[in-house]
Amino acid sequence: MNKKALPFPIGRIELIIMMASLMSLNALAIDIMLPALGLISDDFGLTGDNDRQWIVTSYIYGMAIGSILYGSLADRYGRKPIVLVTTGVYILFGLLCAVSNNYDLMLLARFIQGLAASAMGVLANSIIRDRYEGDAMARTMSTIMMVFMAVPVMAPMLGQLVLVFAPWQVIFVVLSAFGALALIWVLIRLPETLKPEDKTLINMVSVTSAWKSVILHRNAVGHVLASGLMMAPLFAFIASAQQIFYDTFDAADIFVFIFALNAIAMAFGNFINSRIVMRFGARRVSQSALLFFIFVAIIHLAVTLSGWLTLPLFVVLLAASMGMVGFTGANFSSIAMQPFGKSAGVASSFQNFTRTLISATIGGVIGLQFDGSTLPLVTGFFLCGCASFLFILWAEKGRLFRRVQTVVTKEQLSPKE
């Protein structure tokens, strides 16, 4: 498919950084909170050790449910207006979290903030799909994810830095400030990537027809389900990371650095993927990474059950697993989006909804099993990896490591700056 140039000047690099920045608002809203979970729990007098995890999971559930809303709106009104409105809501409810004096009110505000911010992932996928397809889209998404992963590296450190000088409420003000910067950038620089002739009216017939086409596309739905299962252990780790490193390993002083190391591993996986995916294809790369993920999970589970697990070994094995997630995420998403052109918004919306709901639900359940050890988390990695592989096997009808050729234009390989 031959893609037209954007209607006003914005280079590929700026587009990548902008999309990564929008997507990073979600990672920032989750990861910056981790050093403050204990303080928030103490201030609100939470009685259950795992109750603090709802500060993270309530936001993620908002992300999951909100994803279903924005595809149809973006296909009708365009990508840019929806980004601006939802970013505004993200800012307002971040400020509401800062002034909440009731834990239930805070969780509700976090849920609505996640509900709005879910648009970022949906629309980033749609905008990139407007411009690229196939392996070119996978390469671009990997580059976006590589830039995006700078946020999980820095977010806990930023949260810890805020706590040195201010109470935990200021963290939510910082979130809203970053949201305001993103809103201004989008307002000034983002072109509308949806062509006028591709806009579709919102009606239940067209929406359900688009959803039906996504649900009944075996390869697409298989990769969405596999992607959700691969993200579930990541969400479980994020939800329970503060407890694992503070309580299990007594490593509170180096928590932010260990968390950053795992984010770097994911960023490195995305970087390598962006360099090799055009050569080997998204399927070959992601399926190889998935098998290695399962292999690492088996080793991790065996070491844990044997009682030999130490903090350094846990960090090494966790980083190896996170690196493989970096290879699978962008590739699975790109493969799932490949069949959908004009309906990219609805397809991305439904796929993000399904992916995030699966990962939030399963990841939340795994995180809440925390019992003072890493066994629930490690078991989750193994089971989710195996289930993900089975869905890929089903989606590909047992034919692994094949390559589906797509037409790649010169502009997709190197768009004009």
C-alpha cells in the first residue's frame, strides 16, 4: 500500500518521539507511583498488605475498559481531536488524585485517568497504521517502544526524587504537568493522519461489523490473545515489585535501579528488534523470542522451587524475560493490525481492549497472590508463556517461523523528514 505524505511537515523521528511520549503517559502514571505505595498505604491506613496494589491495578483496569471507546471515535472524528480531549481528562483527574483524602475516591480518579489515557495506546497504533504496514510498521513500533522504555527506566527514580523534597501528592501534580506538555505538543505539531475519505460514521452496524471482522480473523485474534498473556506477568511484576524488593529481598535502597535495569532490558529488546525485524520478519523474531521466554521461565521456576534463588539471580532471569517481552510486544501488535486498513481505529481499539483486559485481569490475579516470595510471579511467567505459545500455534495453524511478505515503499523504509 502506498502511503501519502503527511498533510503538513512532521518528520518520522518527531512522529516516533511524539507517539512514544503519548504512550509513556501510561507508563509514567504507573511506574512513578511505585516508590510511594508504602507511604500511601500508611497514610490511608490500609490493612491488607496487597491493598496498595489497587493504586496500580485500578489505573490498568481503566486502560483496559477505555480502549474499547476510542477506535470508533477516532475513525469518525480523526485521531488528533480524540488525543487532545483524552489528554485533558488525564490532566484533570491526575490533579484530583493529588487532593483526594479518601482512598476509594483516589482509586476512582485513577480508574478514570486510566480510562482517558487508554486512548494513547489505541491512537498511537492507529496513527502508525495510517502511515505504515507489515514489517515496516513492526520496525516503527519497535523504535517507538525503544524510546517509550526510557520512561519506565526513569519514572521510579523521578518518583523517589519527588519524595525526597515533597509529599507523595506532588507525584500526581508531576503527572499532570507531563500531560500538559504532551497536550501542547500535539496541539501544535501533530497532523491528522486519517484521510477524509476514510472517515466512517458511528453506528452499531458498522462498529459491530468491524468488531466481528477482528474477532473472526484467526491470525489477528490469536496474536492479540498471545500478546495479552505476555503482558500479564509484566503487569503482575509492576504491581508487586515494591513488595518483592522491599519485603522479600530487603533491597529498598536499590529498588529503583533494579527496576530500571529491567526496563533497560525491554528497551534493548525493542532496539534489537527494530534493527532485525525487516530482515527476518516479525513472525520469526517474535516466535523465537517467545520460545526463549518459556525456556528462561522454566529455569527461573526450577531455581525458585529448589530454594537457590538469590537477588542477583532473580534480577538476571527477570531481565532476560523482560528482554523477550520487548521482542514480542511490537511484533504481535503489528501482525494483529496488518489485516485492517481503513478500520485501523476500531481494530486497534478492540485489540487494545482485549489485550489490556487480559493482561490486567491475569496480571492482577498473579500480583494479589504475593505471599512474601517470588513463586507466584515466577509461576505466572511460566504459565502465561506456555499459554501464549499455544495461541500463536493456533493462530498460525501450526506453521511457525514463516514470513508473510508485504509491499514496502521507499517512504516506509525512510520517510522524508
